Amino acid sequence: SPMGPSHEISKDEEARQAIEMLRGDDVSQRVAAASRLDSVATVLGEERTRDELLPFLTDGIDDEDEVLLAIAISLGKLIGQVGGPQHAHHLLPTLELLLTVEENTVRDAASTSAQSISEILPEESFQNQYANMLSRLATKEWFTARMSSASLIVSAYPKLTSKQQDEHLHLFAQLCQDDTPMVRRVAAQYLGKMVENVAEAVGRSALEESGIIT
């Protein structure tokens, strides 16, 4: 039908415009484009979203918190557009950067998106890309990354291998004794839940060994 191709072109044009807007100087336009990432990704298709859009977001990470917030929220909605659960780990590198930024509203939104992505990841991606991301966050120099890691480690713990559970329990114990008071405070908020998780998984002896309970 004559409607078909012209409609496609306008969609493609829309995606191109959004990417131009993301590159532009106008902050409100960058926010608008970042909020429409799901429609941009739909037009680009799964492969181009993985190979072009996500690396573009990661390499040219914005310096405006409003834009970062819109990206953090949008990433949680892109699971279908990157090719579903099997490919959802491609969303993690951009989120890892957002989980490190200074602005806590951005980190919170990135955390919510990371959490929802973690829930649909196949076991292999969860225990590789996702678990490794948490280990890196927990040991990064930036204390904001360590703050982000606390809640994510706690919720990931039940689905890790027993070797990984040991490693992440020790990382969490380190967060509880971190040099930065804000990191210790966040870890303290999640300590009760972590103790529950560990008690369910391996019993009290592991808590004693890690030094969380003495």
C-alpha cells in the first residue's frame, strides 16, 4: 500500500531526529529524546539497538542529571527492544555508569531498572555479566558506586552460585565497614534483609565467618 513505505520513512526519520537531539546542545530536547528511547530502539531494531544505540549512550554519557534520569528510566523498558531476556545483559554497561553518578535520583532510577532487568536475565547472564557488575560496583573507587551495590547485592544473593554467595557476602561485609559513612549507612539499611537471605541459604555459621554477626 502507498501508506507503508512513507510511514516507515517517517519512523526512521523520527529515530534519526531523536539521536540528533541526544547529541544536541538543548537540554530539554535531550531529555525528550532520552525519554523516547524505547520508540527509537523499536525503529532501529534489536541488532542496531545493541550495536549502535547502547554503545552511543555509554560512550557519550550526558553530563545533565535530567537527561541521565530519563536514560536510566528508559533502559528498564528496553528489554524487548534489545532482543528479550537472552540479550538483556547488553543494557548493563550503560546502567553501570548510571549507578556510579553523583545524583542520587539517577542512581535510584538506574537501580530500579537494573533490578527489573536482573529478574528476567537467564541464569547464565545473571551469574556472569550481572554478578560481575555488582562486584565491580562494590569495589569501585567512587563511593556512589559502592552505595548502589548494597541493595543490588542483597536482592541478587539468593540467585547466585554458592561460591558467588561467599564472594558477595564478603563484599557486603566490606560495605558495612566502608571508610565512607554514607556507604555504611546504606549497607546498614539492607543488613537485616542480607542476614535473612544468608540464613536461608547457608545458616548462621556463614554470617559468623564473614564477621557480619559476631
